[in-house]
Amino acid sequence: MNASDSARPESRRAVVVLARRSPFGRLAGAFRNLEAHDLLAPVLAASARESGVEPHEVDDVIIGNATGGGGNVARLAALTAGFPASVPGLTVDRQCASGLDAVVLACRLVEAGAGTWFLAGGVESCSTAPLRARRLTSAAGAPDFYARARLAPDSHGDPDAGQAAENVANRYGVDRASQDRYALQSHNRTAAARGAMAAEIVPVAGHSTDETPRRNMTAAFLSRFMPAFDPVGSVTAGNSCADADGAVVITVTTLEVARARGFETVLEFAGSAAAGGETALFGTAGAHAVGKLLPALRLEPADVSTWEFNEAFAAQVLASAQLMQVGPQFLNRNGGALAYGHPYGASGAMLVANLLRQRAQSEYDDGWSVAAVSAAGGVGTAAAFRTVRL
């Protein structure tokens, strides 16, 4: 698809019409005893209700999840939400890109004529994620526990996220001061957007506000943090995201149905790309995906007026901005995960929610929007949307 392609009938043009989410909770915080499906189910139910679609009309529930215990959390949550057994569910895992990939898949299915209504997004319960252990036992006969799944072989390097952020900062010359400035920008923008974000939140287990943002963040406070991953490094807890519990659901349908149902501002899906990069520098993989996506759509970075890039670490956002040739001031105008937290499997869908919110606000112009995520293992996903006023 290119920038001038509008020949597809409206019954095959995929649009995002609604975004709803849970509050985001801190690790071991408000949702410390709530499993992922119970966190997601109320958001699914509210998304169907507010979209004006009956649960039995939902063609599929497609949900990203990165740290769960297996099974199919999308199906489990749909049934928990009271959807009929006729509604299937699909859980996808591309680590931090999972939620965006779920939305992309829903859009692709609409374009293929495989359905009309999809609830897509992601969920993560870092607080209740299961412990992982290998079946092989140690000499003492105990299970062999490990912190996370392997994402790349030793020949490529499989660093933890914090060390990968340090690698990116060193490779692209992103210093501590720049990271702290960007982190402060994220907190300030998130605080300014708090009222608009509140309208998207579905109360869950008696909670209706985000627990994650630090209040009254200042440059002086950020400067007090010590390096978190390397004694002589620049990545700190202050310029890194916090793990979070949360669920985000994006309602995807056809442009034809959106027009008939009276939606006013929608995001039309225009295309997507996935890309791989160096595993030791996986924070920049989303930028590589953007580098594939824009030429395919015959676009230049200057043609995109609204950018969302997941903020796992300030270092990776700033390095990716270099690669994408986008000024960091143009990224994440409503703030990002450095302030509101990073529920891994849901964060990519949160980027789409941010785009839809900004496009619905009159002070932002129409045009092209791009969301991109870098994921562990050195893979990235990017998706482009156009604003349609109905």
C-alpha cells in the first residue's frame, strides 16, 4: 500500500475506532494479586459495550502478552468477560512489540475480509507472572529457576534490557544529561495529558487511576539517581521505565461500519513493517522497522506529524530518534512509558491509544501517524495510520 492508495472498498479498509485500558499499576502494587485475564476482562467488556458491538459479533480477541504462563490469555479473558463461547481468542508474543503486533494483525484480518469486529491489544501482569524453571534438576534435586527466557544465542549476545540500553547509549553517544532531559519531558507531558487519558480508563478491582507516574518530577530529583546497570554507565532508574501491570484494548473494524455507527475520528491502518537488528542493541529495532515502513509507503520522516515510540529507556528513544531522523521533541506528545510504566505486552497497543487520543484533539493536525516498538531479541514493529474524519 502506498500513500495514495484508497482504491480498496470501505468494507476492506481497517480503522481504529476506540481505545480503552485499565489503570496501570506498579509492580507489586494495586494489582499485585490480580492475574492477567482478570485485569483484561473488564477492559474487553467495556470496549465491546462502548463500541456498540454485541459480544457475539466480535470476530476475534487478539492479545499480546510477554511474561505469562502460557495457554491462551486472550480466550481466557474473553470468557471471563462474559463473551459467548463462539468468540475465539489468540495470544501473540513478540515481547514488548506484542500489543502493537496484535493491533496490526487485527487490521490485516479486516483488510483480508476475515471479519468485521476485532478487539486487539495486550495485557501484562508483571506482579503475578509465573516463576520459570527448567525441568532438569540441580545436583540438590531442586528445579533450575531462571529469570527470563532466552531471546538470542550466545553467538549474537542476549543482554538484559538494562545492559542493552547501556550498549545503545554508548554506540550512539547518548549521554546522561540528554537521557534525564528526555525523561523529564516524558513526565511533564504525561502529567499534562492526565485528564485526557482518564477518559480511556476502565475501573478495575476498585481502581480507576494510574498508580505509576511519579508526581512532581524535577531535573534535580533525576540527577540524584545512580547508574542502575553499569557502575560507570548513564542509564538510571530515573531515565528508565518501571515495570507495570496493565491492559489495553483497541477496537478495530471497517471504515464502512465506523461510518455507519457514527464514529467521528478514526485512524485508518495504512501499513506495517517488522525488522530485525543487532541483539545487543535491541532498543533500536523499532527504528529499523520504521526504516522499512516509510519507503514502502513512499513517505519521508517529515511527512509524519504524530510519532509514538515506546519509552523503555530514554537512551533507546534518543538513539532511535537519530536513526529515524526525527527530533525527540516530536515523539510522544502525550508522554510515555518512562512516566506511566511499561506493561510489556500492552505497551504497543498503548501507543495506538495515544495516537487516537491526539488525533481526536483539535489542536493536532490531521495527517500521518506512526507507532513503533523495539523488542528484546532485536526485533521491532512499526505501523502507520492516517486520520479520517467522518
